[in-house]
Amino acid sequence: MAFLKQKKPRQFNLKPRYYDEHKERLNQAYERYEARMAQENGQKPEDHSAETRRENIHTAFQGSLDQAKADKSAKMRWGFIIGALLILIKIILHYVR
């Protein structure tokens, strides 16, 4: 039934706060190497710029906004069902007396 849909569980996403400067330098060197190799082979290098990171952040926030909208619609649906049941019970009790 459309009224009784279950929400999908949220993904667990832990971002460590530890910063490893050596690892960061290695990653930057690897990215430069990939760009140079792609340029030598005539390919377009992958984009790891701030704009790409900004798009990833935007996508993550958009997912949380979609989840909030889904939660709101589920609450409204349950409120409608409970309200309709209360009205139905009141009508039944009114005509039974």
C-alpha cells in the first residue's frame, strides 16, 4: 500500500578528522602524475578541482533535503489517516446512540 511505505535506512558516512600531511602530498603528486600521463596519451585529465568538490557537497545536501521532504509527506499521510479514523469513529458513535 502507498500509505505504509517504509523509509530506506540512512547510509553511514564517517569522515575522519585526522589529517595526514604526507598522505596529502602523495595524493597531490599522484594526481599530477595522472594528469601528465593523460596529457601525454592525448586524453583529458580527470577534474579534482574545488568546483567538483562543491558539486559533490551540493549533491549530498540535495539528498538530505529530499529525505526531509519524504519525512514530511509521511507525517502528513499518517496525520490524514488518523484524522479520518477519528472522524469515522465520531460519526459511528454519534449514530449508535
